[in-house]
Amino acid sequence: MEGLTYEFHFFLIVISILMIVSYAYVAFDFHEKAHIMTLPYRKFWVFGSSLAMGAGIWILQYLVLLGLSTADASFYAPWFVCLSLAVPVIGSLLAFMTLSSRGEFKQIVKASLWIALSLLLLQMISSHYLLGLTYSIDDWWRVVLPLLMVFFSTVSSLWLVYGISNERSSYFRRVSGALVFGLGTLAVHYFTMITSSVATKFEVESYSENHLVQYMALTGIFIISVLMLIRMMRNRELESQESMLRESERKYHSLVENCPDGIMVLDIQGHILNINPALERMSGYTLEHVSHKLSFHFVEERYIEQTTYCFERTKEGVPQKCESAISHRNGHSIHVKLISIPHMIENKMQGIIVIVEDITEFKETEELLRRSEKLTAVGELAAGVAHEIRNPLTSLKGFASLVYSSSHDEKSKEFLQIMLSEIDRINFIVSEFMLLARPHEKEFARSDLVSLLRHVISLLKSQAILKNIEIRTQYDCEEFPILGEENQLKQVFVNVLKNAIEAMEDGGIIYVKVTECETGVTVRIKDQGVGIPEHQLSRIGEPFYTLKENGTGLGLMVSFGIIDNHNGKMRLSSVEGKGTTVEVSLPLYERRLVKA
């Protein structure tokens, strides 16, 4: 574009520098504030910082272009105004999204490149539309030199603001960074003016002393007013946040310090970071004793596996509840209920918060109740045994022994010996019933439900074949890991399958199906037997209540108790004449299942 005249306005130069510096400062200030806000508000403040930076670049460009002799209405075409504003705002937004509160050098370089490219694009659009400048391969230096100028000035600016970690001088770092960025951007704009035409003439506008003072005063008042307004808004916001933070801290301390249950904060490896006074009283340990020690050191060995499983599941982001026992400082055991909650900050796992409830008294009461219930059942059993079994057995055994000793017939002696051994066996069975009076602690271990069922079925398979019964199995997964006492669970499924076999006098099929459910795993055993009348179904499981001619009424009672001790459920449904279905639900030890 030949004959281009550019007139330097001293006032425009000064105000353009002040404007870009103030807007850049506001952008840095907003961006720093964004990193102390919650996620929804953080996006808002990042966009605000991008808008401030982009608007500063855009205003600077227009102030520089006002010195052109060709300035006319085309400078203010709506589409050009919108485009020239959008380019630096988008570039700034990409840059600020790249940066963190303590920017790494790699982030600073990437952010600087976004701003440099947006500023270069803005210069090329303005030069082509307003100055009629057309770029060719020979004009590569007109592209490369401005790009390098704005890139290095932006790198220097962002390094001053984000690369130097000194909280006390954050204000001066932002001012210095804004000044470096403003001068670099201004230099690029004037470089474009200088290189736009070989015939460019530069003239300096003359100002009277009074006008100059007025311009400077008005500019200073404007800039100071903007900065003071921003500072007031920021201070008010910070005061509000500090007040909310103090209130939140007071509530937190009040909750933790006065909570009747113990609270423990763990890091991601399980080391103790903090405990509240309630847990100190409960365990006998103070924070100084347990700080940064592994929490599992205080868990009793029999509960290590179960507690570790809960901890690992919580690390996956799933809150857990489990029972455990910890060792008091004085040596005695404390039964506790643990509720473990993931400690998340900005969607990142920072550790685990554990609520510890002392259930020692509850467990003792539960054990006494269980013992009482068992003693009641044994009392009922003992009464029945004493009157119905033991007295006749004593007479039978006495007379059989007398006949055996006086008999000279070897065949009779053989029969009498069989009678005596069977009487002893009945006595042994009665003695086994008396074991119900001795409650014992649960000693659970990991076992596979599928393997357990296969073993039980193999034991009863021959008995089923003799009655022309087929046992069909279906397992949804190759393995269902559970936590329990294997022999007790085998006893349950032996009882259920034997009942099914004995109920099918005419043969048929017993279906055994194992499926995963919401609460864990369900074993469904369905037979084709005679079924149970509806009015009798509700009494199944009561001591000594049986529908079998030779039954004791204790098998299912014991089975219900075993499943309940395993935190499971046992349900019966039946249709008379069609068969009975028994469902046993147990919690899974882990859900990493392999489909069969």
C-alpha cells in the first residue's frame, strides 16, 4: 500500500501501554483466582481471564490503528470488529486452559505459542483488510519475525507470573509479567506498521503542555479506577471466601472433635494421618503414638484379610462397611464396625476417612443372646432326648447287653452286637446335638463357592443315582469367591440337597443354579418332590419341627443359623405336589468374576 502515512500520537502510545498492561494484569489475577475456586466457578474465571487478555490485545490494536491516515469507517465494520476480538480471546482461552497455577516450562511454552499464533493471525487479518497487504513466500520474514517477537515476550511474561514460586511477591510478578507482555505486543503492532509499505511516512503529533497533562491525568484516573474496582471486587470475594472457609473449618473441627464415634484419616497407603479424641479414648493411643504408622498394625490378625479387602475396595472409590477388631493399648480386644469413605479432592483419591464405632458391648450382648437361643433349643432338645430317647435307649442297651452275655448262639450274638453298636450311634448323634450349646467365634477364610458345591454334589451323587435322581448344575461364573467357614457351608448344602433327594421318591431332576446378584451370589436349589403345604411353610426352621417321618427338626434350624452368621439370607418357596426351591444368598468376597 503506497503513500501510507502513520502519525504517532504520544497520548495513544501511553494509553495503549497502560491499557494492555492493566488488562494483562487483570487476566493474570483472574486466572490465579480460578485455581482456588470450585470446578463450576473455575471455568467461569478462566473464561474471564481469557476475555480480559483478548480484550486488551484488541483495544491495543485499535489504538495503534488510529494513527493511520487511512482510518475510516471500514475500521469499525461489525464483522471485522467481532472477528478481531474473537481471535485473541480464543487464543488466550487456549493458553489459560493449558496453564496450571504453578506452570511447568512445557505448559508455559505451549500457552505462549497459542497467544503468539492468535496475535500473528490478528495482524495478518488486519494488514490484509485495512492496509491491503498481501503476503507471499518472499515475505516470510514479515510472518516469522513478529511470531518470534511475541512468542519470546509471552514466554518471558508467563515465566515471571507462573514460573517463579514466591507467594509474597505475587503482585509484583503479575505487574512485571503484564508489563513485559504489553511492551512485546505493542512492539509487534508497530513492527507491522513499519513494514507495511516502503513508502510509509511517520509523523509525530504535537501536543500542548496543557493537553498532554490532561490526557495523562485522564488516562491515569481511568487505569487507577479500573484497578481499584477490580481490587475491591477481589477483596470482597476473598473476604467472603475466607469467612466461608473459617465457618467450614469450625464446623469440621466441631464435628470431628465432638463426634462420639472414632474418626481416622488415612493416606492412600493406609498410614494414619489423624485421629479424633473419641478414637484416642477408644484405643488408648494418642495421635503421637499412631501418626504415620500403618493402620493394619492395630487390627487383630483374624480380621486382617477382611479389613484389607474393605480398604482396597474403598481405594477403588466404593464406600465400605465391615466388622473388625483392634487391639487396645492395654492389650484387650475391641470389636469395631468400620465405615470407610474415599477422601476425594478434585476427583483425585487423596486417602480414606474411616469412621470407627465401638461395638464390643453389642457383640457381647449378641453372643449372650445367641447362647441363650441355643441353650433354649438345647433345653428343648434335652427334654425330648431325656424322655423320648435316652431312657428307652438305656433300657434297650441294658437288656441287649444282658441277652448278649447269656446267649450261646453265635448268630444271635452277631445281631445283638449290631443292636448295641446302633444304640451307641444314636447316643453319639444325641451328643452331637448338645454341641449347639457351645457358641464359637466365626473364623472365616476365602473359599470358592463353586468348588464347595461340586464337592457336596459328589458326596451325594451316589445316593441320588440310587433313587433315579439327576443333579443338574449351572454356574454363571467359573469361580464365586466368598468369605466364610467352609465346613459349616458344606453342612448347609448337604442338608438342603439331602432333603431334596428324600422328597423325590419317584426320581426326577434337582436343579442347582449359581448366579451373581446385587448383594453377592445366589444359590438356587430346586427339586421335583412332593412340596410343602403353604400353612406349614412358615414353621420350617423351628426347633424339632419336621415333615419327615424320621427327621429331628434340627437340620434346617442349624442351616438358617449358619447362613445368618455369614451375613446371608436363606429363603424357601414351595408348591405342594410340584416341588420346593431353596435360595441361599451370600456376600461375594470380590467381584472380579470370570464368566463360565
